[in-house]
Amino acid sequence: MRIPILDNHIHLQPSGRNLDALREFRKAGGTHAILVHLPYDEVEVVDELSFERSFDITVNIANKARKEVDVDLHVVVGPYPALLIPLAERYGLKRAVEIMKGGMEIAQKFVREQKAIGIGEIGRPHFTIDEEILRASNDILLYGMELAAEIDCPVILHTESVTPETMKEIASMADVAGLKRENVVKHYCPPLVLPEENHGLFPSVLASREAIKEAIRKGRRFFMETDYLDDPSRPGAVMAITTVPKRCHSFLQSGVFTEDDLWQIHKENPERIYGITVE
């Protein structure tokens, strides 16, 4: 039986290499991936319904990929946090918040319709923002968490760089929303694997050598990701799509990982968090 290898956070763009990139992932040994929605140049977000058209692109890429590439793809959709800023500049902050919350509702609908398995990436812009935008972003995030709690699905979180203190703050927000802390997957996370570091949130660790070595020293309760952007202007960013399978095979050969580690990280963890079957 093959050992599954899952990249927990990739993007595929209509204007990018999309299926060719996925074929490279498969050739390197990748078997499963979480395809996360990102805003596309092809759809300008001007109102709530723009999100439906944009999310459909992600779903359609996944459907085409499933037919042509032997990789098990699962989709996550949501209103990208940084969209709040241009929307606020164009329509005012109140209307911008309404549009973003409408995007959350459409994302929930996609999960209900089994087009997606979670809501994301949602949260806060990763760069410095003023207090008004921060408060609005937290309001939108809390609403998204509440919608996820209604249907018991995970959210994938995009924020500024996190510390244990940030994780504790977000865990408290999940409590208020009624969302299980474990159902909050922190994308682009440092190796905050210990309970006192992640406060119950689920870390998805960027698959650099040192980060993964630190993560596995602390335990197996984490995902691995590349945040592959499929951006023609930034080839290989954030990390090459082949990184996770290559890292896993290298670490297995060198003894950093055991086969049991890989089964836990790439099968048992995603099955528990996402409710999917990894075969």
C-alpha cells in the first residue's frame, strides 16, 4: 500500500501551470492536496455574487484535475481577507464588510452542496493594517467561524505571522463562535505543535527543512504545506509544488520521519480534521 502524501495548501490559477504543476506533484510522489481558493484576475469582486463566480473557478479547476491527474484534490473556498481593503476604498467599510460576509455565506453554501470541504482562506491581512480594518476583519472572521460551526466544517486561517499568543487569541474567537478549536487550521504556520503553543488550533506548517524537523520533534499533530501560488510571475513561490513529497521521502530515508509519522500526518490528521477519506 502506498503511503499518502498530502499538501495541505496549494493554489492553482487559470492563467498558471495548473494541471501541469499538479502532474509534477504526482510525479514527485504527491497523492492528495487541499486546493484553496485565491482571488483570480478573471473575476473582479464587486458584490457578494462575485464570490460565487470566483469560487466556481476553483471548483472547475478541481473537477478538471480529477479527470486528468491521479491526485485526490479537495476544495476549500472563502473570501480572501485582503479583499476587504480595496472594497472599503471603493464602497466604504460598512458595505465592504457586508460583501465579505456575503462571501462567507456563499462559501458555506458550497460546503453544504459538497463542492468544498471547508471555508478558507479567511482571517486578517498578513500585512500591517489600521485598527478600523483590523476590527472589521475580526468581525468578518468571527462570522465565518459561526457559519462553519453551523455545519461543523473546518476553516483555513490566513493572518499575520503568529505566535502562541496570537493562537490563544484566535482560539478564544473560535470558542465565542462555537467552533471546535481543532477545526481552525492555521495556514502558513510556524511549528507550533505543542498544546501550549497552538492552544488547540491545528497548525499547517510551511514545509521548510528546519520547520518540519522542529515540528516532528514536538509531535505529529500538524499538516505540511507549500502555499504554492501557481503565479506565472513568481515561479515556484511560495514553495515548489514538489516540496512536500520530496521532503517526506528524503526525511523518511534519513530517519527524520518514520512510516508511522507519515501515516499520521498525511492520513489520520486530514481524515479527522476534514472528514475526508485518504486512500
